[in-house]
Amino acid sequence: MRSKQSKKSKAGFTILEMTMALTLAMGIAAALLGLLQQQISFTRALNDFQFLRDDAPQINTLLTNIINKADNYRIYPNLASAKALTGAVRSDGRSVRLRFRNPDGTYDQAIVSFEIRSGEKQLNYYFRDKASTGWSSAPNWTISKKPTTVDFDNSTGLLLVTLIGQKGDEITYAGNPD
Amino acid sequence: MQLNRHRARRRQRGSALIEIAVSYGTLVVVGILTLKAAINTSSSQAWTIKQTMSDAYLTRETALASRMPFDDITANGSLWELYPAVTTSTVVIGKMPGGNATTAALHRTRIPDSNNLVSAGGSGTVLTNPGATEAWKLQSLLVYTIGDKEYVKTRTSLRIR
């Protein structure tokens, strides 16, 4: 008789115990999901800052180095205008044409242009040395593919380069601070 | 013997509750630590970005101070008022992810060199400054806040004619 009772009590948990255990386990699972969600949001926030934190300063350094070597610049609404030297603007420009004077008095030229190529937004660099007769159709170098817009502006008398990222983040540099 | 078996069963039943309680406790601690780490990192990111923005804005100030025609610098209504007067304006130094504008207070003032002639704000005379050289320090101060702290950055350009 005693052994029967013992077997019965060992057979399993009560409904109350099971409910409690399941509820607590679900609570733990929900808390883990919350932690995961928090981590994902955190990683996303870090990525959102990447453009202003890493990309924009690098682009600015490159552009400043290039522009400061030029002895002359002019802003155009697009690459075609910059190549053709037509329709120069003072604001809302997407291309800037640079002229570099060589020691022998000749000139090399370059265009920094924000454009869409093959469906991708790119900030490209085109170079034409003194011996070249025309511009190449493909850029010599892609400076960056990170900005969604690059705006060149000279309406204040300064060359201002505004870089806009994918999240609406924006920063403006003086292109020729020196 | 039966008493021992009974005690063992009670221990077995109670242990699940203890384990779950320990799990909850651990989760809460891990959650708090993760949240704190996330907040710390986000704050440092915002700090870095606002420093970048303020540096970028001051490159414009330096460029402007170097290029502004001298007559405009010293004229009435100059962007740089004669010290101790200061021109103050609120400027947008950039936009954070999401498009929220970040603003700062910009203060500008111009300080004459002490050897400028009196007409140019100094105390020099034709004896000490026979060439009537005129020198001005153009100072721009950018004041911005990050969290509850206020930061000031300054750039000074020297213009001489």
C-alpha cells in the first residue's frame, strides 16, 4: 500500500506546478527576446551614426586635399555641364571642376562629380592631364558611394560641400578652408 | 527511510523554482548591463559626431575670416563686432540621423592690435606705426551642448593690411 502511494506521488507534476513552470519559462523567453531586440536596436543606432562618424570626415579629408591643390574651381549642375564648361552655378551644384596649374604653366584638370552610375549614387573623380584632349567617360576614381547627396555651393563666397547620408544626416564642410 | 525519500522529493520540486528565479535574476542583471553599455556607447557616438560637426562648422568660419574683404571686416555692421561687443547668432551645424538639426550659438568679435593707429582701434602713433599697418584678430566662438555639458570651441584668424 505504501509503495503504491509513493509511486503515485512520483508519477508527475501537478497542473499548478506545470502552469507555473511554463509561465516562468515563457517569461524568461520573453525577456531574452527583449534583450535581443534591444541589442538589434543598439546595433542599428550605431550603424546610423556611421556616416557622420566615419565616412563624412574621410570624404572631407580627401576633398580638401584635392581642392586645396587647385588654383581655380567652378561649380556645375552636373557632370556633362562640367565637361562642356556650360551653365556654371553658385548653388545646388553636383559637380565641381578644378584646374591645377603645373610648374611649366600648363594646366591639368579634374572634376569631382556626384552622380548616379549603374543605379548607384557615387562621388567620382575624373582627371584630365595637360596632354589629354578629352575626358574619359568612366571615372578615374570613386571617392565614395556612401552619401545620398553631395551639394557644392559658393553663394557665400566660400566653397561649401554638404554631405547628406542615408538617414537624413547632414554635415557641411568648407571645401577650401585654407 | 520514507522520511528521507519525502525530503528528496520536496527538494526536487522546489529546485525548479529556484533555478527559474536565478535565471530571472541573471537576465535582469545582463539586461541592465547591456542597456548601460548601449547608453554609454550611444552617448560617446553622439559626442564624437557633435565634435565632428562643430569642427566642420569652424572650418567655414576660418575660411570666411580669411576671405572676407578687409573693408567689410571693419565696416559698421561687420560680422565681427568690435570687442568687447559680440555678434551672436544661432547656427545649424549639421543634422543627426533622422534629420534633427543640431544647433549651436556662434559668437564673433574682432580685436584690434594695440599698435594699430587710434583710427583703427589701437593706441599706436605715427612714430610706433609709421606704415599705418592695421591688424585685427577675428575670433569666432562656437558654443554647443552635449547632454548636460556645454562646450566651447574657438578659432582666431589674424588679418593684416
